Amino acid sequence: MKTLILHTENNNEKEISIQKAANILKEGGIVAFPTETVYGLGANALNEEAIKKIYIAKGRPSDNPLIVHISDINMIHTITEYIPPKYDALIKAFWPGPLTLIFKKNDKIPDIVTAGLDTVAVRMPDNAIALELINKAGFPVAAPSANISGKPSPTKGEHVIQDLMGKVDAILLGEDCKVGLESTVLDLLSGQPTILRPGGVSKEAIEKAIGEKVLDNSLHNVGDKQIASSPGMKYTHYAPKVPVIVFIGSLDNMIHGIQTMKEIKEKEGLRVGILATEETKAFYSGCIYSVGSREKIETVAGSLFHVLRSFDKEDIDIILSESFTTEGMGLAIMNRIIKSAGYQVMDVGGET
Ligand code: TXA
Ligand code: MG
């Protein structure tokens, strides 16, 4: 398939590109586009045939439902009959933005979008190109992250080109995604508010907006030695080509643990990559990537997926990764790192 690359660097070009992308969506095609979280791969959420193309291009299992994107709050009425009153405060506080809410779906949304569920995930992205694209299309746009299933989500146009060139109708390029991790998926339909996936809006911020405690099980397996010692458990989310081990504990213990493990692995003849931070990179030698500053956790969110993808270009056999606080954005960061490691965690002790 020929993939059209659409540029948006200057204003004139931008208008034309977005209009072309919208036309492709109207004709039932699939288009990758930037959002504030990660790039999405969009299709008309009301067109079953178009949605099928998304699953094929990504190699996505058909039991994993898609997020539907809107550009205007009125668009939600094409998706659901009912907005639970509890959602008002969240919509007011976080839309447009990286919060996805679960609604009861109506009959217009094909089952393929929701993988047969009677609920549908919806968000309004905080990105001018995305909003204009959806607005010009005139219908809600279903879009998973624009990566090959299992790989780290794309936060730069070049990541999308790497993964989807020749597999989609067009790639609409924009600036790098400013959040860098996907949206938080929140369910308020079934009893206590529950985070189904941590992301760009923190648990603390949600609790503040609704004045209620929010449940979250996304780090359920952290430090669980049973699982850490069971490498047979295959998780293929956000995964670089080589295995990842995450070190959890105090900063000093983490650095020491990684240095020691690096020596052991090198004695075994393996080449080691290290995922470090600005504060710690000087303690290591060899193939080191700094993912950002511990003092500015949003910098870590912003470059995590790029760093995970960068390791694929290195001549290494294993990646040893530092860990982060689970407060604020740290929860989503740790969720992604632990999944990229297939839950291979080394607890080196001490307060994190
Ligand atoms: O930031 C984002 O959310 C990005 C951008 C493109 O908007 N999209 C994204 O989509 O990350 P995707 O498909 O990679 O992840 C969608 C997540 C999955 O964890 C899926 O299981 C969940 O949302 N999801 C979708 N519909 C759901 C539903 N009805 N109930 C529960 N979870 C749902
Ligand atoms: Mg995804």
C-alpha cells in the first residue's frame, strides 16, 4: 500500500494536509495523526470496514477495544445516550486532555470498536492538529496508538514511519507528543472509580477533581518475587527487542545493583544497555541512555518510549533499567517500564 506522508510545518501546508487526511478518513481509510499523548492510528468510529483495517495494520488482537476521539463535546451524543453526572467534573477539568472515560455505548458504534463490550472508551485530545482533523472529518475517530502491537507507542513521527509505512493510507506529521505516555483510562460506571490504565492524568489529580478515592491495580505485580522469578510469563507490551530487568529500591541500592548485574552479565559474554537518568548516568559505563531528570518526572514520561525504541538500534543483549516513584506521573511511567520488562523485577531493597 502507498502511504501518503502529510507535512504540517508551515500553516499553508498544514491546512491542506489536515484536509487531505480528513478526506481519507471520510472515504474509509486509516490515517496516523499526532495527539498530546502518543500518535494515534485513526479511522471513522462508525465505519466497521475502516476499523478492521486498523486491527490489520497494527497486528492488534481483536479482543482489545479502541479509544474513540472527539473534537467537540456534542459529538459524544453520537456515541452514548448517557453522560453519568459524575463525569461532569472530570470532563470540565481534563478535556481536552489525556483522560479517557468509559461510557455505555449506543448502537451506532460497531462492536468491532469495543471488542464486543457494551461500553466505549472516549477522549478529547489536547492537540490542535488532532482536533482539527476530527472536526473536519465530522465524525468520532477511533484510534489506538499508531505502533505495531507490542512495541513502545510512537511519540515522534519517525516512530510511526518506522512501524506503519506501507501499511496505512497516510501519516499526518506533527510535533513530538508532549506528554509522551498514553491517556489514563478511567471507569466510573462500575462502582468505585477505577483506573484501568494509568497515564497522562495522575490518580491524585482525578481524586482531587471528584473528591473520591480511586482504585488502581496497575502495579499489582511489582516486587512480587514469584512473578519476577518466572521469566516464562510472556508479556509483549512496550517491549524492546531484548529483555529488560527493572531494579526497584533506594537510589543507592539501584545503582549498585545495576553495576553488579552489569558485571555478571558481561562475564557471561552479554552486552548490556542501561536505562538511567540525568542524576545517575555518571555512575555507569558503556551503553547508557538517560531518560530524563528525576527532578522533572514529566521529562521521563516524555522520552521513555523514544529511549526504549533507541535501544533497538544498539548492539546489546539485555537492558537494565532504573525505576521511579509511583506518585503522580510516576505511576504511568512505572506501569510502562514494568510491562516493557515483562514483569522481570529485581527488588534491591531500601526506600524508593
Ligand atoms: O493516549 C491514548 O490513549 C492514545 C491516543 C492515540 O489517544 N491511544 C491509545 O490507545 O493508547 P490504545 O488502543 O493503545 O489503548 C487503548 C486502551 C487499551 O488499554 C484498551 O484495553 C482500553 O483503552 N479500552 C478501550 N476501550 C475500553 C473499554 N470499553 N473498556 C475498558 N477498556 C477499554
Ligand atoms: Mg497502544
